[in-house]
Amino acid sequence: TLTAGVRVTITNPASESTSAFGPGVAKLCCGVRDHGSLNASAKAMRMAYSKAWKMLKESEKAWGFMLTERETGGRDGGGSTLTPQAVRLLEAYDAFMAETRQELDRLFEQHFSQEWVEELKQSAEQADE
């Protein structure tokens, strides 16, 4: 069975950053929320901390606000939490993506239904005869 996939990235043309928010930054934010640090989030994604930090900084620059509140190391080793704005952004992105996937599924079925695919295959078989 065929399925459709789409990767949605939110961009800010006024920013030097190429991407304001997308699946990578969303996953990083979820990791910060779940693990309490950007470093742990990056490790969970098998990503270099430097890349994660750069992605986060570019996203923050594009949005014009911080996504994480950072606490530098100390006795407890520091960590990060999501800002209230990042929580709202992540919630909106997740809801947007859920609706996008539903609409994509509907459009895919409309244009590439199983019946249509079978008919296409049959026409190719008939052409080969």
C-alpha cells in the first residue's frame, strides 16, 4: 500500500535563518521537555550537541524569542527547560501537523486511491501485451 509523506518547515523570510521551526527543532524541544537538557535531547536524537545548539539558536533568531531557559552547570550539572512561548509553539506545531497529515491522507486518497493504482497497473500490463 502506498502512502504519502510530507515534511513541513516554517520559515521566516525576514530572517537569515533558513528554518524557523520544523521536525528537527520540534523533536529537540520535545527532548528538552522530556529529558531536561539540550545535551540529553541531542544525545537521544544521536545528534552532536553543537548541531543541536546551532539549530536552536537559528530557530530562536527567526522567531525573535528564546525557546529554552538554560541553567549552566553546577552541582546538579545544569539543564534546560522550554520557555512558555516554546511550549505554545510546540503545541501549535503538533496540532498543525496532525491536521496537515489528515488533509494529506484525504488528498492522497482522492488522487491515488487503491482502485486508481490498480487501474494504472492494469493499463501498464495491457500496454505490455
